[in-house]
Amino acid sequence: MSEMPIHDLNLRRHNAWRYTMGVGIVGGVLVVSLLISAIFWPHAVMRSYLFAYVFWLNISLGGLGWLMLAHVTGGAWGRTTRRFAEAAAGALPLLAILGLPLIFAASHLYAWADPAEWQADPVLTYRRPWISTPWVAGRAALAFALWIGLWTLLRRASIAQDQATDPADQLRLGQKMRSIGSVGLPVLFVTVFLLSVDWIMSLEPHWISSVFGLVILMGQATGSIALTIIALYLVEHATGGSIASPDRLHDLGKLLLTSLVLWAYMNFAQYLVQWMGQTQEDIHWYVHRLHGAWSWVGAAECALGLGVPLVLLLSRPLKRSLKSLTMVAIWVFVMRVVDVLWTIAPSGPHGEVGTVYWSDLPAWLGIGGVWTAAMAWHLSRAPLRPLAYLTSGANVTGLIVEGGVHAR
């Protein structure tokens, strides 16, 4: 594929990005239709809505994490992923609004939000000062304010760095983004830990895992980098330009492999600790997921979600080919959908084992449609390759050189 001039690599110069606006409209219609149908099937529809919402929120938070990590480490792979990570995280304001139905319908999903259930449960009554609807909503509002604030600061500094003509200003803005990332990464980790407890772990209100937040974080990283590779492929074909060199593709392949292995390790660590404990409070989360049809889903995750991409990503030529790497990324992305469903769906009402609902696919497509439109809109607002980053160059180790100093 030919290398296009930097200024031509902007989606607003092409018609492809406009198609995603239609996807967003269809997604919005699906979301509204689902919320109306929740009047008749409240638990099924809202559980499906939670599944879809958590999945796409994970992609946005993963993008925010990769964005800050790229600024902190100074890796040249950040030049390739910056705009895609910014666009994915740019959907956070939209997701903040889409999360409101979960607050209002919490009593249909969570025992701690249903007065009849928590009043009859001594454990939930004891935890009431921490996990109740006002406190959960307040923590979510604070988390979104922090996430959106971090994204806004990074996005503005990134655009300003593109527009700066003085190398000293470019260096200053690069250092500013590095400082924001250094502060923002711990903030992201803590807030994701808290909200993973509030929105996912509390579906099984008596179950506790200190590793669960790390499992969610690594799932976010894996899904987000997989979607970045897919988006990179789609954008290159839509624009006819080249954004990533084979070296940068190799970097992205290694990042995908690393995040996938860490996700698997965190899952295994959690399972090992729970298995060693063997208490009623520890095991019922796994009992719901390792019996019946859900056990086959778990086995498929191990074999297909981990084993297949792990073997394929060991190949150096595959990681340096955009087409081949995209095929693996699509596979990983699909298995991320399965994993989020496996994490949420088995937690049924009143301690029962949950199931798959008819509304799962429409909810995923609906929220995914408006999310895709939001991401495409942000992608179209700036050049796909950061201009100031390109003028900085990169040395043979892949570290960006800013003002004669390697950004480490």
C-alpha cells in the first residue's frame, strides 16, 4: 500500500467515516427500542444492557489506558495507536449518559438495590453503607469525571502539539502529556477496581475476589488493542494510506500477545486462590460458570480464546503483516465478547444460574453502533498520524526522540 502524505490521512477527506454515522443512528434506534421493551422484560433486557454496556466501556477504558501508557513510556508504537486510543476513550461522555438506565433499573439486576432482598440478608445489610444505589451512582459519577477529565487534557495537548511549530513547544506538550499519564494510570487502576466491584462482582453479592479488578483491567487492555488493530486495517483500506510500518505492527502484535497472556494469568491466579480456599463464599461464582452449558463456554475460552491466538502470535512474520495480524485481532475481539458474556450472564436473579437472553445481541449491536459512530467522529477530527510526533522521529530502539532526548 502506498504511503500517503501526512495531511491526506484524515477521515474527513474520505467518505468512509460518514457510513458510521448511519451505523450510529441504527444503534440509537436499537438502544431506545430495548429500553422501551424493558417495561415488559425488565430483568432480561437490563441484564443484556449491562453486558453490552460493560463490553464497550471496557474498550474505551482500555483505549485510555493504552493512551496514557504510550505517553509515559515514549514507545514509537504510540504514534500508531494515539489517534485510535484517543477516539476510543472519546466515547466516554456518551457512555456516561448510556449508563444512566442501569442506575434507574438497578433493582432488577442487583440484590443490594432491591429492598426486599437486602433487608432479608444480614451480609447485604452490613455492607449497606458502602454498596447501595446512591453510593454506587456517586462512585460512578466520580470515576467518569476523572476519566473524561484525563481524556480531555490529553486530547487537547495532543492537538496543540500537532499545531505547534516551535520544537520547544512540542517538547513541552509532550512532557505535559507524559506527566498526565503518570498520574492518570494509577487513577485508572483504582477506579476500574472500584467499579468492577460495584457493577460486575456485586451481581454475586456474597462473592469477593481481590484479583477481579486485575482480570477486568487486562481484559480491557486485550480488547482495546485488538480493536485498534482492526480499526487500523479498516482505516488504511478506506483511505488508501499507510499508517503503520512492519516494525510498528510487530510492536502491536507483541502488545496483543502480552496483554492476552496477562489476562490469562490473572484469571488463573483468581481461580487458584478460590480453589485453595474452598469456602461457600468463594466457590459459588465458579459453580455457576463451570457447570452445565457455561462450562463449555469456559472451556472454549481456554482453548479458542487463549490457545489459538497465543500460538499464532508467536509467529514473527504474522505480527509484521497487517492482514494476518488483523485476522488474529478479530478472533481475539470476538472471544472478548464471549468472555464478558461469560463473566456477567451466569449471575442470575435470586442466586440462580443465569442464561443467554434474546436481547443480548440487539443490546451489543445497539450500544456498539452508537459507540462506533462516536469513535469515528473523533477519528475524523484530527490527522490519523500525529504530525508533531512524526517530526520528532524515532531511533532504532523504537523510542520517540523529542528535542534530542529519548522519551522513556
